[in-house]
Amino acid sequence: MTINARIAPQPWMTASETRAVFDALAAGGADARFVGGCVRDAWLGRKVKDIDIATHAPPERVMELLKAAGIGAIPTGIDHGTITAVVGKAHYEITTLRRDVETFGRHARVEFTDDWREDAARRDLTMNALSCTLDGCVYDPFGGLADMAAGRVRFVGEPRERIEEDVLRLLRFFRFHAHYGRGAPDAAALAACAEMAPRLPTLSGERVRGELSRLLAAPDPASAWDLMIRLGVMAHLLPDAVRTARLDGLVRLEHDLDEPPEAVCRFAAVLDTDRAGALAVAQTLRLSNADRDRLAALTEPPISVAPSDGPVKRRQALYRLGDAGLYRDLVLLAAVDAPGPMALDAVKAALATAEDLPSLVLPIAGRDLLAMGMPRGPAVGALLKQVEAWWIAEDFRPGRDECLAEAKRRLDKPSPAPGEGARVAGG
């Protein structure tokens, strides 16, 4: 295979831990290269996250060579040829070169090989089929470098065949287009995606959630999401996820405010449904209980939150929600939904209110009322609610001593309970 380019030495390539792994493999005559995402992102000048290595040595031999060099070796996927090398805190997945004998969904029956092109042909996209030696020589068997230069996301070989091997590749295409694509998407890929979209419901909710969450984390997810809607792809997954203009508005607002993206909030932004519909989406995506409840609350908020509210009303909303993250997301969505332009300063002020949450805890608890001589029973909770309502009306300013004094005053002269639930110090 011909060397197509060269990557200048990168810190992750020259690190002592990386060299130790390559030296261990080379000591046994095993040829090794970096593969996949680390090569792609290094070429594009992006941050490299995971370091994957391929070698022609079989997995049992890889285990032997690593152990002989004093390197930790974990058989994380030895049946499929993958060993994890552990050097200090660094982890490297080392996979033996493979060729597919038979494919069925996510899994495939494979044989090990020493042919680098055969292994690269198993990859989904051309930009993921690159390999690179320790000294930076890049091998590009399917034109991935040219595709990256053009901002073109393209399948290796025939798009329909790649998707038939694993339907998740359909979603991966759109995810990679959102992160790496520019201009018009590859026409052959779009045709295959549209044709194969009815198979998407066969995927697990966890796999779908993973791909869509990564897509939503892109700098401009709305255009890729809109493309999936127009092709009929989303109709087979989340038919209510159609508010791409709202998603785009949220992404732009997050950028202007330098707020990090949050997947559940972005899911909520694109949904056009009610609480029941949001719960159905949560079930489809197999969200955690916490994320399920959050999505439902963002889709059908329990209370009104708006950046245009005054500081007192904002603190009251924050207190009633009891969740700074949920409050933050509701503020952002309310700003996006505002009928006219929303001043960034107003949104920033509303978001800053979330910092008040630790101090918004009623300074007294039921045990304090018992210490005053109140008998146990419903009257304790009723009086606590009265004090809480007074404390909220005072904009949460009274401290413990003042709250105790107010409780004693009300204990001496009872008044009707307002029926507001309290969040109190110490439970």
C-alpha cells in the first residue's frame, strides 16, 4: 500500500507510553499502525481522544508481547481481536487486522488477516479507513484525505452494502456529516440512507441515542437533522422531532453565551409534542430516569420561566424547581421561544440566578419547631409551610434566627397555612 501523506509528530504519537506499546509489538516482529479516528482528527488538526492501533499479529500474540514488555493487557474483545494495552493512565485498543466472512447486523463473523487494505475495507467511511505509522506516514486506500479536504462524507465502497452490514451506519453518516461535512452531501449515500431508513427501528434505543446525542453535539446539528427529516429518516425514529429552527436557535444562543451543549436540552428543543410524547421519546431512546424526567419537564415545564422575569420571580422559579440545570435549560428554551429578539444581558442575568440555588434552602426544619415545644403532628408541617411562604415573600433574605422568630410569633398567634411545600435545611 502506497504512503499517501505524512502527519507531523503529535504529542500523543511521541508520548513515552505510546512508544512503549509500539516497541513491545515491534520486538516480536508485529507491524502496527494507528487507525481510525485518531488519524482522521490529527490530519484535520482536531483534538484526538481515543488512540486505536491495528496490527497483523493475532490477539494471543499481542497479549504475549505486551506482557513480556511489562505492559498491562486486558482481553476486552479477544474473540474479535481486540486487546486493551494499559501503560500508566493511558489506554490503547489494539485490534488484529480482520476481514469479514459474514455480516449480520451489528456483528460479523471475521477472520484475521495481514492485509491492511482488507481491514480498511471493513470501515464505514473513507475518512475512517486511514492508517498511520508511528513516524507519521499516512496510508489512504479509499480517498479519505481528498474527501476530508472537500468536506465530503463518503462510504467505503457501495453505500447500501455498508448500511446492510450495520444499519447504525446510516445514522453515523449523518452524524459525521454534521461534524465534518461541508456543502452538498454525497448523493449515493443519501439515496442509500433513504432506501434503508425503514430498518432503523431494528436498532436498540441505546445505540440510536448514542448516535443522535453525538450528532446534536455538532456545531451545526440542525442542518443535518433537517436533512434526515426531508429524506424521511427521522419518521422511522422520532417523528415528533421536527422543530429544527428551534434547535438552530438554541445552538446559536448557546454559542453567543459560551454555554456548553447539553444533549437532553437539545432533544427537547427539537421535539414538537407534549409530556406524554416526551416520555414516549425517552422510552424509545432508553434514557435514564433522570434524563427522562428532565426531557418531560423541558417539553412541558412545570412552572413558567422567562429571562424577562425580574430577579425575585426568577429566584422563586429556581427555588420551586430545585434544580439549577433544569432552570438553566428552561431559561435558554424560553429565550429561544421569545417572540422578539432577547437581549443577551437579560439571558445572562437569568442564567446567573442559578448560582443562588445553594442559598435557597429554608434555614429551619421541623425539629426546630419541636424544640420550641410544639407537639408532633400535622401542625408542625403546617407552621413550617407558613414560615416558608413568609420567607419566600421576603425574597429568601431572612436567616435562621429571623425564621425562628417568625415561627415563634406564628406559634403564639396561628394563621392559615398557604399550602406551599418547603425545602428545608437538614431535611
